[in-house]
Amino acid sequence: MDQIKEEGGTLLDHTTVMMGSNFGDSSNHTCNNLPMIVAGGGYRHQTHTVLEKQTPLCNLYLELLHKHDVDAASFGSSVADMGLLKG
């Protein structure tokens, strides 16, 4: 993907891969402290972020939409773009 040139970068620069779990603690089926990995997309990586308060996962999805130039006011239960993904 890094070898495929596109306008303004490479295919890897324009592709976001996200992996995570819908359980923070699968033994107890809790939906808090979900582990999520966001890779590619031209973001500054090699950081680990722990959010201080409970935040809807849809906030991350909304931010990903905004980073890929999708003008969406909300996504699911989102309340705001998180502002975590830096280019």
C-alpha cells in the first residue's frame, strides 16, 4: 500500500485500519475501557491514549469520518469529534 502513489500521498496515507473489541472485560461483558487501535490514515502514531472519562465509541467513528472528509454532524450516539487523531 505504501508503494501505490495517489494524489497527495500513497494508498497507505489515505487508508485507515481500525481494530478493537466491543468488550473492555470479556469475562464480565463490560463495555467500558474498550481497547482500540487506529493505524494508517496518515496519522501521527506511536502514542497511547487513555481517556479520563467515559466517552461514546461513536465519537471515534465520527472523528474518522471527519478525517476522511465526510461531513457528518453525528454518528450513532456520538456527541462530538474527539480531536485525538493528529496528522
